[in-house]
Amino acid sequence: TPHTCTVRLTVPISVSDIASEFSLTEEDLTRESLKAFLLEQLRLFEAERQVRCAKFGVSTLDEMDQLLRQGTVTEQAILEDFQEVDYLTARIGRVKEMLEEL
């Protein structure tokens, strides 16, 4: 017996369809979507910063800097994590700014 192969094409659901489903305007849905995205990015950045700081028993970039100044850790030992925490701290600040602007 011959076999038939069915190809099913799905059309992605539109923003308009989703907005209608939840009785929202497209603008409100977009704003809420952006807010959810930014909050997730914030959570990820903060979690990564926490992990990097915890390696040295601190919770902030300033505390990492203090360890370095006191000679508790060498620059070589902390440099990569310090730079990453500095970057993450800047990203966290920017995400918070974007959330306030929404």
C-alpha cells in the first residue's frame, strides 16, 4: 500500500492575534513583552554577578575592589571575574533604566 506523507505548514501566530486573545492592545502587549524580556535579562545578569562575586565571598564590585586594594587577592586571581562583574553591573544598570522608561 502506498504511504502518504502529509506536510503541515503552520503560520506563526501574530501579535494582533495574541493581543486579541488577552483583550490587550498591540502596544500594551508589546510593552508587557518587553518588560518580561528585560526582567528575565536582569535576573540572568544578577545571577551571574552573584556567582562571580561569591567566588571571593563578596556581593558587589566595590567589595571585590576592596579585596584587591587590601591585597587579600592578587590582581591575576581576580581580574577576569572583576572585569565581568564590572560589565554585568553596567548591564544591570542599563536594564533597570530601560525598565523605568517602559
